[in-house]
Amino acid sequence: MKKQVIAIMGAAMLAAAGFAGGAMISSAEAQSSGKAPVILIVDRAQIVSQTKAGKTIPGQAEDVKKNVEKELEAEADKLKKDIESFQKNASLMSEEVRKQKEQELSGRYQYGLPQRVQIMEQAFSAAVQKAQAKILVESQPILKDIVDKRGATILLDRSAVMYAAPETDVTQEVIAALDKKMSTVEVEKVSLADLEKQIKEAQAKAQAANKK
């Protein structure tokens, strides 16, 4: 069997989806062999959004986002109540205790809550991207099969192409095959408690490593 190659633009996303490990052939190499390169086009954005599995992502993501927002609202409400309680009882505290409590609440207001919001947003985005990457990983053997059947030497992502003849675009062929292979993909749940636990575990490991 003749050696055939998939060369897809967008290395960062492909690496996450498991595409980047394959060999690549340049058009110059193809020309030096005396054969014109056979180029195919695929639209990964459509694969992620238009497959059956891809269409299950937005609804799941919305549910995850709502749960994230509820947790953050609960955290903000707790901080508000703690501040109100401090304001009511500050006069009954010793100077030392009052200052310590004031510093703690100030830190939670200025850094703690905003940091949690940022962490949760990042975790939410990561969960969605991970689900999308799973779809791209499952599309890899389908793409390889299409490349083999058509004798292609180069496969490009639609985002890297200004114009291509319609017959070179294999996106719908990939979507049809992928729909037979998978109908859903899970968007992992994001929990503030779980994230904080992971952060503490990572910090503990880092501290232990520094002591060695």
C-alpha cells in the first residue's frame, strides 16, 4: 500500500485531539515524486457542531453553567452574610480578633471570590473543549479511511483555506460516518468543591516536593 499522509493545519487543537503524531508530506515532496498532491478539505468546526454528538454539547454545557453560577451565587451570599455578621459584632471583639476577621473578609472579597469565579469559568471552558476534543478524536480513523480511499496526500482544515472545489470537501462524509459511530458525548460536571479539593491537593504536592 502506498504511503499516505494527513497534514492538518491548526496543530494546537489537533494535538489535543490526537492528530499531531502522524507523519507529514509537503507539496514540494509530492511534486518531486512526479505526482501532483491530492488535497482534501475538512471543516472541524462543523464536525464539532453538526454531528449528533456535537449537538448534545450546548444543552449539557448550559446545565453545567447554571450549576456553576448557583455555586458562585451561594459563595457570594455566604460572604455577604459573614460581612454583615462581622459589622454587627465588631464592637464586641477584641482589637486583635477584629483585625484578623477584617483581614480575612477583605481577602475573601478582593481575592477569594474573584479567583473562584475565574477558576470556575476556566474549568467550564475546559469541560466543553474536552467534549469537543473527544469528537475530533473519534473522527480521526474516519478521516484516515477517507484519505486512504481517495489516495490523498494532504488534508487541510477549512479555516486554513480561502477557496476549494466542493468535491474536495469531505466534511459531510465524515459527519455521516461519525453519526453512525456515536450519538452523544459527555460534558463533565464542574463543581467548586471538587476544584478546590484538586487545588489543595496540587498545593500539598508542590509543598512536599519543595521540602525534598
